[in-house]
Amino acid sequence: MKKDLRIKSKVFSEGAMKAPNRAMLRAVGVSDDDFQKPMIGIASTWSEVTPCNIHIHDLATHAKEGAKEAGGVPLIFNTITVSDGISMGTQGMRYSLPSRDVIADSIETVVSAENLDGFVAIGGCDKNIPGCMIAIANSEIPSVFVYGGTISPGSHNGKDIDIVSVFEGVGQHNNGDINDGELRSIECSACPGAGSCGGMYTANTMASAVEAMGMSLPGSSSNPAEAGNKEKDSAAAGKAVYRLLEEGIYPKDIMTKEAFENAITVVMALGGSTNAILHLLAIAHAIEVDLTIEDFNRIQEKTPHLADLKPSGKYVMRDLHHVGGVQAVMKLLYEAGYLHGDCLTVTGKTVAENLAEAPSLEEGQKVIMPFDDPKRTDGPLIVLKGNLSPTGAVAKVSGVKVKRHTGPARVFNTEKEATAAVMDNKINDGDVIIIRYVGPKGGPGMPEMLSISSIIVGKGMDEKVALLTDGRFSGGTHGLVVGHISPEAQDGGPIALVEEGDLVTIDSDQKEISFEVSEQELANRRKGWQAPPLYKKGVLGKYAHNVSCSSKGAITDYLNKN
């Protein structure tokens, strides 16, 4: 007898009592025969507000065709996206991280309310990917994630450029190194079409992590947006969900602790974004895997950084695709003993079985360094602790030559004030710029600081000053920067008590972040400190009152918010 795959939809597929329910679905084209088939959702993040997602509706239609061909009844629905690149440096950036939870909640709501049996989630921009993955974890039905793919690099004066080139161009323009015409030329050339930002920034980082975790089909993370392979990815994902239903494979079977360790290992080897720590913690919480911020340092210590990818390297994701893609990197890591090969994946096979069929890196390629000549002998993402951040802060040290920096604090309560000081040349070599009250609660929304960090790079100060914040940094950020400082200032963390001129030390080798103030002085300062009122209106108000500490992933359904 054929297995009934209607694990959820059966509640309205049969019986006289559910005739009204079926009547609604008949209006969208569901037939008598269809009610005997599983209902497959296609969660699309299509939008015209960003190049990352402009092409995703086409991918959704291919996923729909694949699910239908396999034997399911596919139904496309949409959720939101916002563009970090467009909102960067504005008040709009406060909505970026909260959008992750809006996306997750909206997908889970549709999937659960409509009693869907399985779904494909297709995401492009930074928060789409973790948002989709949190929804997959919370929905608890067979699911596959499809990455919308990377953008092609732009070209300027014969060199590849991307969106980060424009942000850094602002600093060069402020310095007088380039004129108005040159800056406009960079602006007009950086983003030539559809797809997510091209370097190993947050979108490509998270896509790689999801593939390493086994929740995307092999090749999904590195196939470019504007390539025929991406359409094939999507159609295959529609078929894969049906197969998962047949085999009874659920997200919990795939997203194990070992799968998260594989994801972290791949992120370290590729030199991924600091945001990976925030998002992987949140996804692990949703799937009820015991992942902590300490796990990242444990894996960082034994995983070499191999990829010469932007922002600190030369190449972009499309280049990695051309030499074998993420599967080839995983094969290299697996054969050297860095990955758990027995983890199950959405193919129904294990990581080891998938990699046996994967290509090796192209002979003579230069994107991925050999083990005997890595970019770093350990991973580039580190968690620092000390009296400035007792529960952990995050730094990306790839390409940073300075191992230890001590300097006077220059304290700002908004990014706008700090940016003005940099642009007005009021920051001196050796200074430690601190931007606080921009954490998950204080921002609210933990905005990224790509604008100011890129200006610092453009002005040639990236290893002369340090930039610290309880907010976040874009995957495109590089230089001497530390984010996710926790507890955040809004919660009364030590960063709220730093005063102008305090000596601050960042030591990447010792994984230390501290400031030279006695416990007695801190106690005296705390007596005079009072938390600013929390934002209380709309989405940001809800977020500020519900979000946890960044060291727990800035999740919004955690009982102990601190």
C-alpha cells in the first residue's frame, strides 16, 4: 500500500465537515485528485527592493514545477525582504535584524495555518537565509532551502568591484583621493544585475553554512544567481521535498549538533561573516540543538582559513563556483578529517555519500589555499571576552596584521556622531572608537556598521584605529573591528560605563577585550548610570521588549532575555 504523504493536509482533505476548507482551495485550482496528494509550500522572498531577490519569483516557479512533477500540490506564497545595503548608515538599518524574525514568523505562520506537508524556502539577502532556516526548524515538516545565488562582480578600470567598493569609495572621496566623477563611476558599476553581494559576506556565508549543514542540495550555495544551474537547483529542491516526505526525513534528522559543527567549520575555512555566529546560534535554538558561543572558539582553534575571498582577499563567490564551489571545499575538508561525514542531508544521503560524487577543486586554482600554506592556521572568526564584554564579543581577524591594540576610548552613543567625527578628521591614530546603545535592545535592532567601517578603510585608518560596538558589522567589513559586545549598553553591560579616554585593549591572540578601570571605579560609575527608555512602538518596540542578548543569537522567543 502506498504511503500517505499528507502528514498535515489530511485534516482538510477528507470528510464532509471539511467541505468548506476544500472549497477555498478549489478556487486556486486544487482538484479532487490533488486532495489525495501532499501540499507543498514554496516560500518565496521575491521583491523589487533589492537585487538580491529580484529574480527569486522565477526560481519559485521552477521549484513549483519540480514539486508538481514529483507528485505534490505546490502553492507559492511570499514573505518580505529588506536590503541592508540600501538601509546601511540610516535609521532603516535598525529593521534589518528584526526582519529575520518577521520572515521566520511569517513563513511558519503560513506553513502551519495552511497545514502544509512540506516546503521549499528560497532566500537571497542576508536575513532571508537565517529567517527561512528558523522557520524550517519551527515548522517541523520536511523542507529544503534554496539560495538565490551570488551577484556577478562589477568592473571598474579593469578590476572587479562590488558594493563594498562603493562604501570604501566614500572614504576615499572624503580623503580627496578620488573626485566626484570617479565615485559616481564606482557607484554605477558595482552591482551589474541580480544576486546577493559577491564576496564572502553574510549572504554567501550563510548559504555556504546551510549547504554544509545539509539543508540545501549540493551546489546550491555557490551557483550564481544569473546561471541556468540556479533554475535546476530550484526544480530539484521541489522534487527533493517530496522525496523527504516519502523517506520520513525531517529537519531534526539533519540539523544535528554535528551538522552545525560542519557549518561552522566551512564558515571558518571560507573566512565568513561574523553574522554567522549570531544566526547559527538562533537557528540552533529553533531546532533545539545545544550550540553555544564557546563552540565557535573551539572549532576556530582547529580549522584553518583557506579561502582568498573578499572582503580581506582577492576573489568573489563566482570565482569559487568556477573552481568547484562549496562542495569541492567540503570535499577537501572532509578528506582531511575536518567534517563529520555521517550527517544526513536533504538528498537522503550522508555528507560523505554526497561528497563522493562531488568534484575536487580545479587543478591550479588560486581561490582556496592548500593546507600547508593557509591564509591563517586557525579560523578568522573569534569570540573575545574580558571586563568590557563578559559574555562575549565577536571579531573577524582575517587580513588584520595588528594582534594587540591598546588606545584611548572615543565614546559615541550613535553611529551618526561617530561617523561625523571620522569624516571631520577628529579621530587620531591609536584611538578606540566605541559606538554603543546600538545592540539588539538599544538600537533597537543591532544595526550593522559597514558605512563607518568602510569609511575608515577608505581613509587608510583600518589598522590605525579600532572600532568597537554592541551593534553588528556587515560581512563586507574588514579591519580592526569588534562587534556583538555583550551584555549590551542598554542592559547595563560594561560598555555603557566606558568614558572618554579610558584605555581599551583588544588582543586577538588572547581573545581578550578589556578596559583599564578598577572594580571600585566601575561600581561608582554604575551608581550614576540609568538605562535609557526602551523603544516601544511598532515592530522595533516589540523587538526591543522581546529580544535576547546577542551572545544567545538575539532570539525573540527565549524566556530569559538576558
